[in-house]
Amino acid sequence: MGNRLYVGNISFQASEDDLKELFSKAGTVASTKLITDAATGRPRGFGFVEMSSDEEAQKAIELLNNSSFLDRNIVVNEAKPQGERDRSSRSGPSRERGGFNRERRPGGRR
């Protein structure tokens, strides 16, 4: 297990300091990062917390997953590297799901 945690369903009113305070109940917090929308700068409702050790990260998951934080039940689990995330939920055309096909013309003609 790694010491970097994904935190989901975070209140839009939460700050990185709020996250740090919450996760310090489980040990030493090395860093916090709330993810914001690039275009608007508004929070996206999730972020990452890095604990000082794997043991503290595990303790944080056990202590805080599905706990109430600023009136929302947060999700806490081990963060996965970008390459390992499940890509099946991505939106956009897909040949597997009958999406966009460059060979088709409007009206169903080829």
C-alpha cells in the first residue's frame, strides 16, 4: 500500500487546511491537494492527502472512510497512479458502444 490517499465527495466549502486537520487524527499529514476546475477555479469535490507512512495511510482509511466531514460522507482509499485508473467511465465516442464512425454519412448511407 502507498501513503497517498484519494479523498472523494468533499464539500465544496472545504479547504486544504480543513483536510489536513481532519487527517491529522490518523497521523502526520505530509501534503494535501484539493482539485479544482481549470476553467473556473471551482472545487471539483475530490482531492489527495499524503500521509507520512503507509501505516498512517491505512489508519486514515479505516478511521475516515465513509465518515461525515462538513455534512458529507467522504470516500477515502488508496490513490492509484494515473495509468492504473479505470478508463471505462470516460465519455466520448467509442466503437465498442456504437459511437462515432468516420465511414458513415448522415442518413445512414456509406
